[in-house]
Amino acid sequence: MVHLLESDGRCKVFSRQGTPLLQFQTVYDPVYNAQYGTPVSPDGRWLLMGSPDRGIHCYDLQLGAILWRKGPDRVRSLFVTEDSVVAEVAGEGVQARELLTGELRHDFPLVRIGVCRQVGREELFAGPGRDSYYLLRIPDLEVLGRVPLSRINPQRCATQMIRGAFRVGGRLTVWGWEEPARSARREGGMREFERSVVPRLECEAEAV
């Protein structure tokens, strides 16, 4: 099956040969969900969708119906495994739910969360926390490593927006936009940045 999301929220489902099968209404917002995505489960059956004020929704693409919804919350990025969905929830943190029921499995509180990016097959980069960003394992949200805030924002910029991150070997590269503090400005406005850091892994911290 393949599906198409219309700007009015309708989801149209087709066979792989292009034959229309069904259509149904969703909470899809073309601007919001274009930014944060609408992932489908690995088996192609379940469509996951976040909302700026109505939480997370799971739709059955075979039946054209909602399977479950949880909220209300401002749900941003979503990451789907064979049996779980991991959600970035504004003002709360990262949550992992059972894919077929929506029941909460794991919760990693980050009330100031501003970024949640998948940087490996089973890893998320999320934060900020009180003094660190975190590498979290999918789907149990166990902390694999930490990056101090001072490594991501060494100039203590007044505004910083992380737009992406990826990990190659032991190094994590983060990029985005930032605005230096007034006292450090030479040229006004936002500027791009890219930084490569080495996370401190939890196994290393335990060995110290």
C-alpha cells in the first residue's frame, strides 16, 4: 500500500498498482507535519502523526480508521520501531509508547526539550537538560551518553536552534543557527554553526 496526505487532512490509500482503496480523515496539518514528519511502521500498516495541540494519533492504513490517540500534548518528532513509537513532546520530554495500544512504556523528562533527532539506528540526540544533551537508546530511552551544554554552545549564545545532528563513529556533529550574546556580537543577526563533539559515554562515566 501507498498513501497520500491531502492539505485538508484526508489520507488516501492506494494499492502499489495505483488503484484507490480507501480514504479517511486525519489531524494532518500540511505545515506542522511537513516539519516533523508522519512516519509509517516498518510493516506499512500503521501511520503515526503528531499534532500541535491534540497529541499523538495512530491510524490503521488497512481499515482507514484511528487505532488510538493520546493527548492532548504538543507532539513533534516521531520515531517508529517494530513495536514502539517514540515521541518528542514539547514541555515534557521523550516518551516511548506501545505501537499497538499507545500505552506509555518509558519516559525521559526534559521540560526544556528543543531538539530530538535520530543519529543512529537505535539512538536519539535530545535536549537540553539542566546541563547536558543526551544520547538515548531507542526504544527504552536508556542514557547512552551525554554532551555538556558548554560543548554545544561554547559562546553562550542568547539564541540557538539545532536543526540536525548525526553520529559517525565516536563523534557527533550538530548544526543549526545561533545568535551570539550582545557583548560578543560583531555582526548582527543569526549565523550558521556546525560543531563536532565526542559524547561522554555512560560506560566511561561508570569506569571513572
